[in-house]
Amino acid sequence: MADFAARVAAAVRATGPICCGIDPSSDLLAAWELPDDAQGLRTFGARCIEAFSGTVGVVKPQVAFYERHGSAGFAALEELLSAARQAGLLVVADAKRGDIANTAEGYARAWLDPQSPLASDAVTAVAYLGLGALAPLVDRAVATGRGVIVVARSSNPEGRPLQEALMADGTSVEDRMLEAIAELNATTAPGTVGAVVGATLAPSSFPLTRLGGVILTPGVGAQGATADAVGTLFAGCPTGSVLPNVSRSVLSAGPSVEGLRTAATRARDELAEVLV
Amino acid sequence: MADFAARVAAAVRATGPICCGIDPSSDLLAAWELPDDAQGLRTFGARCIEAFSGTVGVVKPQVAFYERHGSAGFAALEELLSAARQAGLLVVADAKRGDIANTAEGYARAWLDPQSPLASDAVTAVAYLGLGALAPLVDRAVATGRGVIVVARSSNPEGRPLQEALMADGTSVEDRMLEAIAELNATTAPGTVGAVVGATLAPSSFPLTRLGGVILTPGVGAQGATADAVGTLFAGCPTGSVLPNVSRSVLSAGPSVEGLRTAATRARDELAEVLV
């Protein structure tokens, strides 16, 4: 199987540079007049898949909103993942998992093993325990043509002091994270390790053109970054490697499938002008 | 309801200063001659609850090992949590969740809402996005007498460079994390926010005696820290605030309930000599 970055690039060529969030929060379920339970999650997800299939290449369900409903919520998520696969959509499970050793291996098996009911094309991860601790996830992703997308630079203000802290060699935590991701993509894990980089941030010292993996960038649309800002921040990155995530501004166009599809198409086309 | 730290202190007084991990990894399931599926998880958990009830005060299921089996794994975890509650055991769900805004609120509802099928007494969290981003978890924990235990200092070598990086004021990431946790416990969230501090580390600059919350400390037993080392690292911390986690050295005494109970009792009594 092609590596994850190649699969994303193919999806972007086929449709456009966008990832649509599937975020069945309490607020959105209420706005769509759906119950905040497993059945509401199911209906919400089915509408998203119907609207996004053929419109965008990648979707990103937010696992936290499913986890609120325990095993019943996870069953709804499994149904969504299965429907997305059948619709030919790539899925980034936004789970932000992170641990060490055989625990990291547990998360790898959950999200990146083709036999798992939660199998996704990529999973987001957090590396407070060090990027190296995520090796079981990276190794399994390499073996299965999947991806691990590690939070590197987040735009929320609470995260800035930590991510801008300086390591012993004077490199910031966030830039060292990006360097280490690039090293993996350049050596043992080609195209496998992506980074989450907030769209509303000013550039840091690390040249994102060298990452060698997918850049997932939230913050576009409702969260404040314009398509133009995205074009500037990621100028020079390989075609199909930058995946802006749009959630609220599309999902607030629901609950009608037609409304969702129109909003996703508009966001996709705006981004295509600056990114492809 | 008493705050989380007070509830842990009461449990430690009643039994002893130990938290027993419930880690149904592939390896341990095989060693116990159980299938690596939801039924295996169920049997593993039931034996742990039977062995630990009345022997220790706190258990820590590792969520990753349940997540491997998707919704069926989560259903087994829900059964475990219910059995632990009925047995009077405090439960720390080792999930290492972390996100921002309404996503963090989703995790708060999953693990800290008494109505959730996954309701636990505390959940572990990771704060690469900043401790402040975990406010929805902390707020819900305060409201429900539960806890949030944030990874601050991990002993795995991959995590040291990041956690020792220096913030703008010269404080290390890990010490700033501990300071911020102490601030929360001293102000808006008394007894609510704990820290994960590896037992095999040398002390850092932050005086752990000032944390004001529970210190969960893995690394005791099979991972290398002796009871004496724990006594030294946490000298002066309030009675009942330090919770060494013991997993492998107890669980490898399974699958017999009697073997587990004997191993847990021995570990508990060793730790009681240095900690209470």
C-alpha cells in the first residue's frame, strides 16, 4: 500500500485540500435537533458521510464526542468508520493518544491495525512523553500504510509557553518535534508521520517544506484563519501535503445534507485556490 | 463529597499506599491463558477486582488495553468500573487524555461525569496543549469530587528532553507543570489535580511537598524503583497523598486470585513501611 502521505496527496488531487471534521458535540447535536446519545451520534455521522462522500477526500471524527457515550458511543464511531471506508473517504481519528511501551502499542492496535473495529487511516497523537515513545504507533503505521499525526504547534494560547520552551540545544520544543518528525519521514517512516500545526500561528524556525509528511492544520474558518493565511503559512509545501481541517463553519450548515455539501464544497474550493 | 485527594487519603489510611494497575495486555492475557478479546478482558478484570478488593484502596485500569478491542473492549471496561465501584475501590482511569475547549469537555463528560458509563474517580491527562486547556476536566472534577492526574515528570528517557526544556522564565516544563498544578489545588480546585511523577527520577527543583494533590508514581517494582527510593523521593509529602502504582510485579503473580492478593499485599506492606 502507498504510504499515508501519498494516499492523502491522491485524495487531495481527486477532490481538494480539505479535511472535514465530524464533531458531534452537545451543541451541534442540539442545533441539528438530534438527541445527545448513541442514536444521535449515528444520525449525525451518517449525514456527514453522505454529504462529504465525493465532495472531500478526508474526514476527521473527534473521538472525544463519541467517548462521552462510552461503549455505545464507540459502537457509533465504529459504524461511522465503516461507512467512511465504504464511501472511499480517508479517516483521521482525532484521538490525541499518547503513552509509552506496550501501552502505546495498545493504542497502535486500536487505531492502526486493519483488523481493529476502530481502524482508521491515521490517528492524532500527543508526545509529552517524547516522540520516540510513540514508536509502536509509528511502526504499525509504516507496516499498514497508515499515519500518525503528532500535535506539534497548537494555536491555543495555553499551549504556547510549553511548546516554545527551549531544549538544551536552544531549539524550541515545537521545532524539535517538527525536526524529529521530519527525521522519521526521511529515514524509517517515509510519509508516515504528520504534524498538527495551527493555522493561526506565525511561522516558526522549522521550514515546514521539509516535513515530509502530512500537515493537518485546524483553525481555518470559524476559528479565525483565512484561506489566504493558510496559503502564506504553508507556501512551498508539496502539493497535497497540507490538509486544513474545517469543522464548525461546515457543520453549522447542517443538518441538511445538501447544506453540509454546499458548505464543504465552498470551503474546499476556497482552499484549493491557495493550496494546490 | 470530599475532594479527590481526601478520598485517596482515606483509602490509603484504610488499606495502604498503593494503586494496583489493571493492565490486560496481550502478554498478560496470554500468561493468564485468557483469550485476547472482550471476554478475556472481562475475566482478567473480574479476577483483579476480586483480588484487590479489601486489599488495596485504588486501582488503575489502563484504557489502551481495552481500546484495542473497540466498543466491545469499552463494554468490558464499563463492567470493570462498575464492579470496582461496588467493591468500594477508587478507580483512576489511565487514559492520558488531553485536548482543548469542547473536546476537553467531551473527555470530562466521558470520565468524570457520574452519569457516564465510564465514570471514574480520576482520569490521567496529558497537557502538551497547556494545563490551562484542561480546565473543562478540572472544573468537572471539582464539581463531582473527582480528580485529574496530569503527567508532569515521566521517567522514560524519550520524555526527558521535552520535560526538561526551559520556559521563558527559566523554569523547566515539568516544574512549571507542577507549579501550575499546585496553584490550582491552592486556589480553585483544592485536592483535585494530581501529578504523575516517575518513581525512578531524581528530584527536580519543585518541592513535591507543596503539590496539594495526589502524586501517582509509576515505576515501582518491575520497572526498577525500590520502596526505599520512593520513600526518599517523596519524603515529607502529606500522608496518603503519594500513590505508587504497581502493575507488572503484582499482575505477573496471576492468574490465581490468591496469588494476586498475596503479591498486592506484599507490595502494599513494603510501601507502607516507607510512606505512611
